[in-house]
Amino acid sequence: MAIFSCYVDVERFLGEPVKELALFLSCLRREDRLSVISTIARFFQEVDHLSEFYRFRKERKEEFLSSLPISSGERNALWHLIENFFLRQSENSSGKPIPQDDLIALRKGRLFEELVYHLGPVSKEKVELTSMHCQPMVNRKRVEIRCKNRVLSNKNLDVVFWGKGYVEGYECKGNVQFFLELGLRGGERGRKVREKVMYLNQLGRFLSFFFREVRVYLASFAPDVDLKRCRELALQYVRECGRRELHFEIITVEDFIRYL
């Protein structure tokens, strides 16, 4: 039987505000988890910039907190963590300050990865090992993923869970529809989006030859996306590789939590 494993090249920058908020949300009571995380995800979908956070805090903070099905103490603790998430300054690994709006966007993606890591996998009884930022390996060799004559390797999955004959991998995006729409553009940015989608599809298909059950997800932290449109765009991109079906599933954070 084939052996799955991960090669991790570089750990990504992750600050305390992300870790603290992710742990708080991961430790919520099961009956509160979907409601609270969905509300937070919609808040993050709406508030992208520091100026928008200041406006939200002034005009809508109390309404937002009162909608959460948790105690007043938990609401206060959560708001403190949210403020740190948006306002705490940080530097990158080279010691250079990161513009706060860029830092907020970076933290959103890292937060979703951490939530998937702490709350997953979907099939807990089948999983023995977990990795973040994983370049998949089969029988201790990094897999080579191709689209016709194009090599798509040296890419990774944000979170992977695996066990005997089972692989469950996640590519996490703040807003998957926004991500996929970028693939319609020309230039380097659009090309990278299309290649990532091709990679996910070819990877899902490739791994299915070696393992009994393979689940690859392209997951959106933003819950309010048009999944039909997302699938149409993904199919458009994978046709470049001669594929007519998706070998990965597009889901939202709400789908992920419901699966647990």
C-alpha cells in the first residue's frame, strides 16, 4: 500500500492575534460553533480595511456582539481578540513593518487555516497525522503534478490530514469566489490562480490512484459566495488540462463546520 506524507519547505508567518482568536473560536461549545464562526466570517467578509473596522466599531459593535449566542464575558473576550486582530502592529520575519491593511488580509487567510487545522478533519476516525503547508509526497517522493506538458509541482495544500488509505486536504481562501474571478485576468496573477486550480484538480485525481479515499477541498472563509459560479470558473480552468470534471470540492466555512 502507498504511503502518504508531507514535505514542508517554509513555515508561514503567523502572529499571536491569529493564534489567540483561532484558539478561542476552536474551543467554542459545539452547539455555538456554527453560529459564532459564521457571524465572524460574515463580519470579516464585510470589513477589509482598518478604516472600515473603526467605522464598524463605532456604529455596529453592540448590535454585532448581541447577535452572538454566548455569554457577556465571552463576548467581551472575543471583542478584545478581534481588536487585537485588526489593530495590533506586527513585523515580518525580516524585521520590516507590514502595512496594517496588508496585515489584516494576511491574518484572515491564516485564521481560516488555523481553524481548519484545529477543528478538522471531517473523518476523524480515518486520520492519524496532520500537516500545514504540505507539499504532498507518495512513498517518500514529492509528487510531480502535470497539466499536459506543463509541470504544476512545488505548490502545496494549506492543511492536510491523512491515515491509512485516506487523504483529506484543504486549500483555504478568504473569499474563494474573489480568488477564482481573478483567474479571468491576464498577466501573472491570473495565471497563478488558474494553475492553482489545475494543481488541485490534477492532485486529487493523481492521489485517487494510490489511496482508497481522497478528499481535496477548495474552501472559502467567506460564506456568502456563489458556489455555482465558483464551480463554473473552476471547470473552465481545468479544461486547459483536458478535464471535464472536478476532482476537488468547493465549500464554505459553514459547509466545513456542518461536516464535522
